[in-house]
Amino acid sequence: MLKSVMAKTNIAKTKPKVSTMYNQPKYFVKHFNEDKVAYIIRQLLFKSIKKHLKEINDEKGQSKYCVMLSGGVDSTIIATIIRMLCVKDYDTNSKDLWPLCIVSGVNIITKNEIKVPKDVIYARIVSSSLRFKLVEHTISLDKLEAYIKKVIDILIAESILDKTKDIRRKDMVNISVGIGLYLSLEKAKELGCKYVFNGLGADEIFAGYYSHKVSEDVNQECKIRLSNLEGDIKRDQAIANVFNIKLLYPFLDQELVNYALNIPPELKIRNSNREVKEIIEKYILRKVLESLVNDYN
């Protein structure tokens, strides 16, 4: 079941630097080996997450943290690496469930059943397989309106939404994403977490959007997407500040960004080998996750 999850993608206070300048890294090579690239990305992610964990551990007292887990590739990679770094000797038979992960969503209740959000279903599968400690925070549809109002009020206060104008398509995206984030951070605050790991940036630098699939220049589209990320960060931090929580973005580490923007597009977007052809986005990240999962065997 884990492989089926790997094949799918679910579309604070200190502001991270998202540079619009892209430097060719020193380990840039003309000819890329797929396994070597996956290894380098994996090592850069370990390095990035280690820096964040050091920041948490250096704070006076025991600061609690968690991972926003959708069950998709990006958040599963983050949670898996944290487990590998934090569980003693990486004992896969250990009864310890770690790291703490949060998934949120809105349940649709009908006469016959409760439709659970896909993110929750995927998060349950990967948490069970990889021994994460999962906490769910879902609401029913009748409570959604109150959360919409909370998020809109925050976005208006931060001038992300203009209350004098009609809500546009981009505003709807901000509100929708904001609700999911608000729910997750609400639960994180309840659990005493001061830091929350977030997968923002992975879609931008590893080609996770439809625009990447149809682009004639995938890496240029990655750069454009990355340069437009400031608005998303502003939105997320506005919501995080309500809960006095700092968001951590391992995929926005500058060294990782520089490397990702220099790998061939065919390592990001690739056609499947199935009879029914489909385009696989974030291909190389799936290879990274595969290598991490293989460490369990």
C-alpha cells in the first residue's frame, strides 16, 4: 500500500530567504546519474533537517515540534528523515512512534457514510507503515464556515486579502490552503508544539504542478514558481503567528534549492512505463523516498 501512496501527490516568525538568484553548485556535473542525484538530494535534505533540529534543541528548555503530514511524497520524506535522525540506532522494530505528525481536513458526512479527506487516508497508511505518531484534526462541514471566517480575518489583517474587492480565484486558493494550515497549527498548539515542519517548496523546485508538465522549460518554470513563493510564505506565517508557532521549511534550504534548479528536467517530469501513459511529477523525489523506505527492509 505504501508504494501506491508514493505514486500519488497531494495537490512563524523568521522569514526564510527565497532567493531569485540561482548559483550553479560546486558539485554540478554535465552528465547526471539518477541514483547519484537522488543520493545528493537525500544528503542535502538530511543536512537541512539537521540544521532545523539543532535550532530546536539549542533553545532553552525542551521545545516540542511536529510535522504536517499529508501522506504525500514531500511530507513523508521529512518525517522519515526525522525518524532516522532521532530514533536510537534507527530501530525499525522499536515501539516508539516518531515523529509526531498532524493531518487535518474536513469530513463530508452523508446519510450512509463519513467521507474522510484523502490526506487523512494517505497519512494513516504511511504512518502505520513507517511508525509515525499520527494525530488527526478533522472538522465536519457545518463547522467549516467559522474556520473560513477566521482565516479570511487573518488574511485581511495582513493585507493578503482586500476586503473592499470581490474574492478572486487566487484568494480562494489562499483561503483553502489557509484553512488546512490553521487546523493543523491549532492542533499543534494544543499539543504544545512550538515548531512545525512543512513541505513548502518541494513542488516549486522539483516540478509538482501542472504548469511544469506543460512547460517547454521545466527548470525555468521552477524558478518562476519559486520567485512567486513569497505570497505563500506570507500567508502561512500570518496564520502561524496567531498560534506563536514557527514554521520550518527544509525544502527551501538554499543549498538544496541551488542543486535542484540545476538537475535535468527529465529527472523531475517523466512518463510512466505503464500501458496507460501518465506523467509522473517530482520523479527524483520519489526515488529519494524509495531509498529511505528501503532502509526499513
